[in-house]
Amino acid sequence: METSPLNITINLKEVTTALPLIVDGTTARVRVKNISQQDRDGVVLVKWEIVLTEPAPTVEGNHANPGFPLFINFDTSQEWMLQKMAKFIDGFLGTGDRGNKRGKPERPDLDAHVAADLIGKESLAKIVIQKSKKTDYVGNDIGSLTFPGDL
């Protein structure tokens, strides 16, 4: 009678748990995988999960592969975060401010329908390394997006 809870052996010696840092300033094609919201102490956070659609070079000399996730959390109580989220919508939908000089369509409000429309949209992201001033956190962030039709 087998008393072990597992009847397999999984080799974990070659698994790396550290997330790779993409080279600062790299431009890579990305796709929206998911947009969700959560409540944190009465503040609504809108979480975007964006994935690479092509390899991107890492600071270690390797590559982050397609599907590598980039997470962006927007605190909706902060005006500057709303501005950044508006730029993300523009980067994926090709929209702009109302009455913009480039003649782009007006940016829609973010609601359930627009969030659903954003899933699967692609853009070109300038990836930057973010260093926290309060902790030792260092990670990937998206500095800006370029709508593919603007190239």
C-alpha cells in the first residue's frame, strides 16, 4: 500500500523563480490578456495583465518569451494614474483626447464593454525598469504605448 501523497518526481533544480528584467528602453509588441478590478481599502484598482507577443531581451542576456506577463495596477483615486490609464487605452485603441488635433476618435469611458473589447488588442510598448523608492523592489513597467496604426 502506497502511503506517499505523491507517486511522481518532478525535477525542480532547473526551474528559475526570479522574474527576468527586460532591458530598459526595449520596445516590444504586447497584447492585453485581461483587465479586472479589485477593491483595496475602499479604493478601486484596475489591474491590466499584458503579455509579450514576441521575445524581449533581458538584462541577464536571455530573452523573456511570448506570453511573459506585465502587470499594471491603476489606482483610480489618483489623477495621474487615470491619465496613464487613458494613455493605455489610446495605445491599444488608437483613440485620443476629445477634439485632438490628429483627428483620432475620442477615447471611450472604461466600462465592462470597452474592457472586453481591449482583450486581445495589441500595441508597441516601451518597457522600462521600475525601482521603488520605498522598498528594494525592481521590476518591469510599461513607460509608454504606441498604437500600431500610428507608425
